[in-house]
Amino acid sequence: MSKPLPKWPSYLLALGLYVCANTLFAQSYPLVSALLASLVVLMMGLVSVTLLAGKSKRLFMVTSVLLLTICSSVGGILYVA
């Protein structure tokens, strides 16, 4: 992106996505476990952003899509099982 998003709408969007992740995790786990699982996924994403910040945008996008696919497939497998 050539220009960053405004600060407050970005915070609200991030909070909304976090609440959505908690809701999805709560479908499979008890509430406390869902909160912990969503916190772990958030921390994994923040670490990956930090580590990939100095690399190319293409590597960052590929890694982000890979992490999203892994998290989604694990969630789907747990839901079906």
C-alpha cells in the first residue's frame, strides 16, 4: 500500500477481526481456551510481521497466505472431526 490506513479505523478493524476470531474459536473450544487460542494466533502473526518486515513484499504475502491457509485448515479439520 502506498499510503497507510488511518489509525482509528485500523484499530477498530483489528478489534473487530479479533472478536470475530474469538467467536470462531468459541465454536470449537470453551471460552477461556478460545481466548487463549486467538491470542496465540495473534502473537504468531505479530512475530511473522516483525521477522518478515525487512524482506520482500512477495515473501511477506506468500508467508501470510500460507499461515492463513494453515490456520483455516486446522480450524476446518477440528470442526469436522
